[in-house]
Amino acid sequence: MDFGAVLQTNPPSARTVQLAKLAEAHGFSHVWTFDSHLLWQEPYVIYSRILAETSKIIVGPMVTNPATRDWTVTASTYATLNEMYGNRTICGIGRGDSAVRTTNGAPTTLKTLRESIHVIRELANSRPVEYNGATVQFPWSRGSSLDVWVAAYGPLALKLAGEVGDGFILQMADLDVAKWMIESVRTAASNAGRDPLEIKFCVAAPAYVGSNWEHMRDQCRWFGGMVGNHVADIVAKYGADSAVPKALTDYIKDREGYDYNQHGKAGNEHAAFVPDEIVDRFCLLGTAKDHIEKLEALKELGVDQFAGYLQHDNKEETMRVYGETVIPALTDAITAKK
């Protein structure tokens, strides 16, 4: 199992770079960031500095979207970073949430998402592609490599992820929901004639190592509010009695609006509706032993990477415990089974 750290590009940018370097030192393979240009600093600029000051870490957004940048610009950015630092980038992409809603926009259609994935992937892999009625290619790009991982929740988005994604990103660590979603993506891949085992599965959720459960829950409750935005869209489209697991839909009944100025922040006032049970199910909290047990269960479901959100007051300590205890335990467990 690989491990990623999910950061926000809050100023000073040097702090983000410092945390990325610390993640690499503790054995994390990936550093992901939010990508909302009004709420936080521009991530791709900071990626360049992270890549310059690390040697192995892979960087990318969790997640970008097709709406805020021209697809060819996005692809050019990846191809440029890959030429500068080797192929150490990855693209997480979805329909759009905070980046589009803060500009009074809306998530894109799945058709647009599908088309953008194709254009970005082909160009960023140094290949030609049809775009706006013309065949385009970066004449300066040679040997660039980029995987595109699709973030999804609803049935049709999961189907798309299985059909076209190099990987699938599930932004929560609920075991029941993860099982349903992984099976849905694999079924879609198989139906599309793909090998479902070739798709990488990433679970992304807050990770907090500690012993004060009340404090840990309060620090990570924001995540249930963030996920609730996507769940509300699913319920609006499919209804509360759809095939989507009840564990994912029932908890938003008391949801009352959302302030994107508090998006992804500990202490988010608009996440008060999220009960403790949901925080515990969606996140990884507790001692190293607690984390290892849940990660082993996720691994059994087919999860290839866990990416821990670090939007709380215990970033460095959580990464230290992961580096010294959690990551070695999962690595040893996997090695022993081979």
C-alpha cells in the first residue's frame, strides 16, 4: 500500500513545501493538495518547488476539475513539470466542487469530465489528440507520463471511473461504502472490456493520531461536511432510496447550507450536523494500532493507496507516527503475505 499526504496550499507556501519534504522523509509516496484558486494558493506553482526540493515524491491535485483551466493548459503544466523533474506527477480530477462553486459556477457534466480526461491524458503523455475539431500535440514533449485518477461518488460517476480512469479516488474511509464503490468501479471496468485489476484505488480521508477522541472528532468533523456537499447532489439526483448505501446518504438529513469560506477547515461551523459516528466511519482516528487495523481492512477491499488529509492541529506528529509505525506495519504485512 502506498501512502499520500493531502495538504492545503495556505500561505506561506514555504510551509507547504516543508510539509511535503517531511512527508517524503517519513516514507510517503505522494503529496496531494486541494485545488481551489480563490480559497488557496495556486498549487502547480508550489508543485514545482516541492519537486525541486524532493527526490521521489509524486505530486498532484486532490482534485482538479475540467472547468477552471483550459484542458490543454492543464496538460501542458503536467508535461512541463515532468520534463523538469522526471515523471513525478499525477492528476486527480472530478466534476468540480469548491473551485467552481466559489465563482457561482456548478460542477461539470460527466460528458465534459470524460472528454477532459481523454484530452489531458493524451497530451500529458506526449501523444496527439483531437481537441475543438483539430489534432493537437505538444511538439516539445517527449516521454512525459501521467495517470489520471477519477474522484467519484454517484453511480454514473463510478461507472465513468471504471470505464476511463487509471485510478479511482474515494474521499472517505467508510469500509461499507468503500466496498460498494470499489465493486461498482470494477464492474464498470469489466463491462467496458478493461482489466479491473489495472485500476488503482485510493481512499482519501483525515488521519489523526492521538488519544483524545472528542478533540480528534472536532478537528476532523469538517470532512463530513465536505463530503455532505457531494452526497446532497447524489440525493437530489437519485433520491434517498437509491442504490447508494444508507451510510452515505442518511446523515445529511440535518444539513443546513455550507460556507465555502470554511471549506476544509477544522472547526467548520457548518459541519455541526455531522454525528460522531460518521466522523469515526469516514476518518482514521486513534492510536497507531487503530489506524493499522482500519488500513488493513481497506487493503483487503483492494485499496492501493491511503491519502491522509492533514487539515488539523497534529500534522507533524501524525506523519511521524505513520513513518515510524503505520507505514512499516502495512509494508511488512503485505510483504509477509507474498
